[in-house]
Amino acid sequence: RSDVNSVLDPSQGSQFTLNVTHASRLVGSDPFYEFNRGELEYSQYYPLGRSAVFAWRVRGGVILPQKITLSGQSAKFVPPEQRFYAGGPNSVRGYGRNELGPTGYVIDTAAYDVVHGDTVYRNVTAAPIGGNAVFVLNAELRFATPILPDRMRLALFADLGQVWDRGDTLAPVMGLRFTPGAGLRFATPLGPVRFDVAYNGHGREPGVLYLAQGDSLTVFRKQYQPPTPSTFWQRLFFQFAVGQAF
């Protein structure tokens, strides 16, 4: 349901979306697809005077996987393309696309350095794995700039969110992540061109560190915490996109 006054750049009204998915052999799904998935999203836009807009959005979802048999063992499996992800220019902007929440890490050699008593591994590749529950809350104030007020806007925003994998015992994700920031919007015929800068004081989530050997992966460390950037400038995350974040 949508009653916003503009599809490309809304300044008044609201939008509501609800998605429900059922997959099982009863409806002809693949035997490995046994789950129920629900996701909702609600956005609201308030005009403030002639040139300012306050907008907020909330997104939440949960997946209820059913037990299936994999390699003779009972497991709850959700296909990667059906899992929830967050992070990126239209989500929690202090993280890269899909990089918020459960993450696996891969190295091809056991090379590492010891810095101030901590083990720092080299050439680590992050691999977002998604989760079965998500919550994201965004708030943004957009207003015209003194220079080119008809073409350029400034935005102040705050993003809060997390993705969880309920039942994960190796590297469970805990708590919410808050990333404030600011950005510029430039009006174009295709919609606003957006440049955002967000501050991430949390760093990346802990996860399992795998060692890649040929085509196989083995668990190298069950609990790996990537180093957190040490300076203010290293904690800034830059996002570029076309269209409003929501």
C-alpha cells in the first residue's frame, strides 16, 4: 500500500509492504526448501515547511525453517538467496552491502602477525552469510542547502539494525548496530544522486575463520574477531547511490 506523493523522491505520505512466503513439498518446492518467511516494511514522510522532509522507516522479518535431512542428519536449512541481509546504501549505511550480521571469514594460508599481543591474520576475505531474523530502523532529515537550493539537499541520518541467525552456537551475533551520518543529494531527471558518509564505531561482526585448501574449507578458528579500525577516519564508510535510501 502506497500513498506517497512521489515515487522517486517522496516528501509526504506513507508506504507499507508485507511479504509472506511458504516453501514445502506440499506446494511442489524442492525437498531442501522447507521454510516459512515473513517480512514487513513501513515508511512515513513528513514535510517540514517548504523545503525540508523528515522520513523514517522500519523493516523487520523472520524465517521459520523446518527440519530436513542433510547427509543423514537432521538440520534446519534456509537457502542463501532466501536469507535476510542488511547493510549498504539503502540499509544500515555504516556497513557495506550485505555486510551487517553473520559473516564467515576465509584465508588461503595460515599467515598472521602478532600486534600488541593480538593475532592479526593476513589476506582475510569476508563472506556475508545472512540470517533468519532482521531488524532495521532508519531516520533521516532532508533539507535544502543555501547553495543551489532547488538542486541540492543536505541529509542527516541515523541507522539502527542487525541480522541474526537464531540457533547459531559457533559465532552468535548479539545486539544492535547504530551508525549515524550525513550526506548530499543532487536532483536529476532519474531521481536524487546520493552521497552519504556514515560513522561505524562497531567494526565487523565476529565469525568463524575458515582455511581454504583447494575446493574444501576447514574451520581454522571458531571465534575470529576482525580488528576494529583505530582512528576516526578509518571508521567512516562512504556510500554512493541513485535514489533516496527509502
